[in-house]
Amino acid sequence: MQILQDSQKVVDISEVRNNDYNLNVTLYVMPVEEKEQIDIFKEFSELKELEGERQEIQRKIEEYINELSKVMK
């Protein structure tokens, strides 16, 4: 077996035979994907910050609704 590029590979006929002569590229060559490194502490910190912002917005909306309900009575 010889890998030429990311999407090319030379295989023995026996491997093709074992795959029922299926020439689907993904049977022989899998693209290399780099995994993203995730900083879970940073992500959690950002999530807490966003939750705080969401709560503040919800509080403001409730104030507006209360004011509107007073005016509309």
C-alpha cells in the first residue's frame, strides 16, 4: 500500500476484492481532519457571561411589559 496524497492510494487487488470490488474512495482513503482543541474553562466562562446577559435582558423585558400593562389599563 502506498499513499500518494490525501485522496489517492495504491492498493492491492486483494483489498479491492475483499471490498467486493467496490471502488468507493472512502473505503480506501479517509481524509485527515484536524480536531479543534476546546478550552472548556474558557467556554464555560463565556456561557456564564451570556447567561448573565440573557437574564438582564429578560429582566428589562419584564419591566417594559409591566409598564405597558399599567398604561393600557
